[in-house]
Amino acid sequence: MHHPVSFDSMHAVQDNTLVSQRGAPATRPAVLVQPPIPPPARLIVGVSGASGIIYAVTALNLLRSMNIETHLVVSRAGQLTRSHETDLSREAFEGLASVTYGIGDVGAAVSSGSFATMGMIILPCSMRTLAAIATGLSDSLLTRAADVTLKERRRLVLMVRETPLHLVHLRNMQAATECGAIVFPPVPAFYTHPESLQDVVTHSVARALDLFGIDSQAIPRWGETIGMAPHLGAQV
Ligand SMILES: Cc1cc2nc3c(=O)[nH]c(=O)nc-3n(C[C@H](O)[C@H](O)[C@H](O)COP(=O)(O)O)c2cc1C
């Protein structure tokens, strides 16, 4: 028997946006749906030229300790900030990943949606890379892989780093969010009583990995190992 399909339901299936009851597109961000096949333990790690290569080093080390395959793409400016901010050679840095690609290699595995991954994290994410992603500009393997991650409705986490922010930065963050990306500035938490810069960095990276369902067990968690026991209530 033929089941009629309404225009609204077709629209919702085709472009994966929310549709209001009256049929007008809602203004809320696109919904992320489950990928059709379970992803392997494999994450794309992008590094752009914002300050904070230490976030990428920390992520690659944590992911390696969990046997999660990492596919690394570093922009030219990312290589520049690496040389400014760390003692790591290019080879030593790239050696932290399972696989590394050249920034111009737009035919690499991660440039195709058929290459299954858990998604992509870009850390740190510069305002230039954010702008390219927000406008669909796949001008390098880094931005192409991000574009593919969004089109496949996979998780894309952007650890943006700049301050202060002007209106175009904010608009690009909004546009990226509307496309399904998660904008994740590495804002420190102080309730964990960090004792070192590495503690602060690890906390941000571990919270970003949480968004992929990856529990690095590298941080204390509120209500578990830190924070008030629920039965004590607030005693302030
Ligand atoms: C040491 C250093 C620190 C930088 N820090 C930032 C930053 O925190 N945020 C940012 O958006 N750009 C920063 N930049 C500028 C970017 O590297 C520059 O805009 C570059 O074109 C980004 O290119 P990419 O997005 O392809 O990596 C920094 C540059 C240098 C050399």
C-alpha cells in the first residue's frame, strides 16, 4: 500500500534540519544523526596556526594511550606555531600521530566521507580556519576534512583560540554551530584546583574528547572524584 509522504517529512530527511509544525524551517542548529555504520576507533586531528600547540600534543598523547587511531593534518601556520611554542621538531610532533598527511594532499583518505571516522577535532583552531569552515571553503586538506566531517553529519569540535573576538569571529562561530560543529574554546575550570599549566590543558582536551564519547580518565569529574557528595547538599 502506498503511504503518502508529506513535504515536511521529505524536507526533514533530505537536509537534516528541523522543520516547524507549520512547515517553515526552524532556526535551530542542524540535528546530528547517528552515522549509518559504527565508526572505528579513529579520529581526525587538525592543527591550525592559533596559539596552543600544547593542546594538540596533549590530545595526541591521550589518544595514543587509549589506542585510538589518529589522522593528523597540520596547516602551514600550525607548523610555524609549533616551532615557536615547542621544542618538538616537525618529525617528532607528527610522530605522535598514527598517520600524518600533507596539508596540500586534498586526495588523502580523510578527504573522503567514505573513510569512516568518529569525527574530527581541530585544536587549536585559528580564526582563519574557523572562517574557512563556516563558509564551506575547502582550500586545504585541513578544511576539506572538516567540510567532509560536517557533510557526513559526524562530530566536529573546534577548539577556537583568539581574544578578544570581533563580530565576524562571532558570526563564523554561529554559522559553524548551525552546520553542526561544536565550538569549544579552551576555557579553564578552577574547581579542579589545577596545579600546573598541563593540568589546565589536559582538562580542556579531556572535556573536548568527552564530546566524542572518549573517556580519557585524565581528569577529576564533578560529583564523582570532586565536588559535593549529593547527600550533603550545599553547605555554603
Ligand atoms: C605565534 C603565533 C600565534 C598566533 N596565535 C593566533 C591565535 O591565537 N588565534 C588566531 O586565530 N590566529 C593566530 N595566529 C595567526 C594565524 O597563524 C594566521 O591567521 C594564519 O593565517 C592561520 O592559518 P591557518 O588557519 O591555515 O592555520 C598566530 C600566529 C602566530 C605566528
